[in-house]
Amino acid sequence: MRVKLIQPLAATRPMDTSLKARMAPHLGLLTIARIVEDCGHEVVVVNENVALDEPSSGFDLVGISASIDILLRARDLADAYRRLGVHVAVGGIGVTSNPDLAEKMFSTICVGPAEGHWRDVLADAAAGKLRARYETPLSFSGESLLAPSFKSVDTRGCLYDNVIAASRGCPFACDFCYNAAVRSHGGCYVHRTVESVVDEVQTKSTRHIMFIDDNFIGRPAFTRDLLAALRPLRLKWSAAVSANILDMPDLLDLMAETGCQSLFIGFESVNPASLSGVGKGQNNVSRFEALAEALHSRAIMINASFVFGLDADDASTFDRTVQWVVENKIETVTSHIATPYPGTPFYERMRRDGRIIDHDLSHYDTAHVVMRPKNMTPEELYAGYLRVYREVYSLRNIWRRLPRARSQLMPYLLFNLFYRKWGAATERLGRMIGFDRVGAIARRAAYFVR
């Protein structure tokens, strides 16, 4: 069979360029690509953020992966292929987190880890009898998780191909997070074997590795074992962790010793009352400064994520957040508007209270106001969200946040200036010389690694 796998086009958020969507290939689709290849079929992978897909009848099966905000684009693609007589199966976090919604949009959906059911999807498609629903429990054995295959994808349209997922899911279930919806369907945190992750790391042509796990310390014992095994490889690496990493100083030491350069952390809010209402028990605002100091003292940079529009937020929240970021020299900031994803407890609460004001799923991307905030107007929320980005990445505040460690200076300036401040110019450069070359130049300039 000929199989096509598609990542649908996502809207560009107002503070982003296409650099974000071109950061790395879609590992979920590349994991399915490995299954397709192992079953002896031909596979083509399309990332619509690089080039729009052109539906054709030259395929026997199309697989589409979608988050909530691109479900509508996924539906358009699925309808186009069905009209051409091609079988279509749709999965991804947007389907797994709310299969009831997805069933109303698609004739065949895939719920849970692809490793558990995609061989059945292929066999049924070959027989011309796709089922309406394929489902694998999210407690699927971590030992069965596969490394992705990059054979079928042209990575020249992306900045990096050095991305690895050592685990899936998160042990926490914050009310507004996809993982809260997934957990309600039996989801949990699972990790691969140490050996499989190390083997994948060794296939990369660079010693700079980006772990894209939801929570790299979801099971600290596994993280310790993995880093101990990776130590001889002398990597430079980054990952995302939860704020309770502060309670693991030995693990922080091991991270620094094994080449950790930066950690993405969901601080979410500098307002304690905002956190108490969304099940974010692992976050303690009174310890945020200590957390920042613990990382900075080990020469680890911080990418802090914040969510605006939670129930205790008001119009003063934005300025207080910027002040905290500058005072604590937080290297990079990612901001979001509180978004009630269908299927989450947060959504159910907002729906029950009649606070949903926008039902267009394409707006559920954390860059639109889709619910009525309690202590400010929707317009104030959106304006404040944009203002945080403008102020954090102003030249004045980029200067004020300069990191203490000399080793951090180049990666800090590259991200703040050439990704955020002047991202449009970097995007133009990527179109001229290739985004993969831009990524390679940035990697070598930042970390002096191949």
C-alpha cells in the first residue's frame, strides 16, 4: 500500500513566525511511519506548515494527526480524501483527549498510542474495511514504545531533527492541560527503556539533543538512570520539567554534570490564588525565586511558561509577571491565554458556568480569548498577553535579563534576538539558505557542538 501521513497546517500565533512550526518534524507521525515501513508499505510524510498538502487518489490510506486547534483543518483534509475514495484515519492528542467530539467529525479515529493499533489499521485498510474506532489504553507498556523513523521525511524544512521523546504523558493532571483530559480516559505517564533512548541518541549527527517529553522528570528514577547512561556521550541537552525539580537537588546536579543547557518549566502564574484553582499543586509561588536560583547557580537557563486569564488574574497580573521575569533574569518566556480544551475539567467548569464565548476550535490555540475571564474584559486579557511579549523581548529588558554565566550568553542572545525579536529576518534567511542550515548554525554558535 501507499500511505500518506499528514500534519495539518496550524495558524501562526501573533508573536510567532513560521520558525516555531518548523522547529522539528512531528515525532508522532514519524513513529507511525516506522510502523508502516516495518509492515512493508510505502509511506510519505507531509508537514503542512512547510508545504500545503494536495489531496490525490494515489494513496490507499491517509493518516492525520491533530491537536484541538487543527481539528477543523484535519476534517477538511479527511473529507477531501474520502471524496477521492481514499481511506482516512485521524488521531493525535486532539482525538485522544476528546474521542467523543472526534467521532462526530471523522469516520475513523485512533485513540491512544499508535504502537498498539496501527498495524491493525494497516491490515484493515488493505482489506478495505476500516473500523470506526481503534483504541489502545494510554497505560500501554513503555517497553513497547518505538523510536521514530526519519527515512520518509525531508528535514531540510525544519530547524532541527535532533528531537527525542524519552516518555509520554505526565504524572500530573492540571485542570487546563491536555493531560487532564487524557487521564480521564485512562491515561498516565509511561517511559521508554533507557537502552532504546540511548540507542536513538547515538543515531543523531549532533551531540546537541532536545528532549521534548511533557515532563522529563515524570519518573525521577528513570531520569537518573537515563542521564547516567548518557553521561559518557558528553551531550548538550534541553528538556521540560515540572517545578518540583527544586525538591531534587541531586538530580539537578546530575543534569548540570551531563550537559543540561536549559529547562522549560510551567510556572503558569506568579499569583498563588490563580494556581490554587487549577490543580497545580506542584507549583509554589513562594519558592519560584529559589527555583530560578537553583537552576542559574548550575548554569542552566530557564524557559518559563505562563498562563494568563485564570480566575484570580486581573489587569495587574501582566506587569507583575514581567517584573518577576526581569528581576529573576529568566532567559526566555512562553505565554498563553487560558484556554479550556474540550475534554478537560477546566472546559467543563467554564461550559457549566456559561463562560465559553467562542466555539471555533481553530481558536483553541492559547492565542485567542475563547472564555470570559472573571476580573478583566476579554479585550484586556488579549492586550495584556501581547504586552508581556513586547515588554519581555524589548531590547531594554533583553539587556536587563542577560545571564550571569558566560556560557549562556550566546544561546540567550540567539533566542531572544534572532528567534523572538527579529524572528521575521531569521525566517527570511531560512527561506534563502534552508531552515536546517539556520538550525545548524545556531546550534554550533550556541553550544560549539557538531
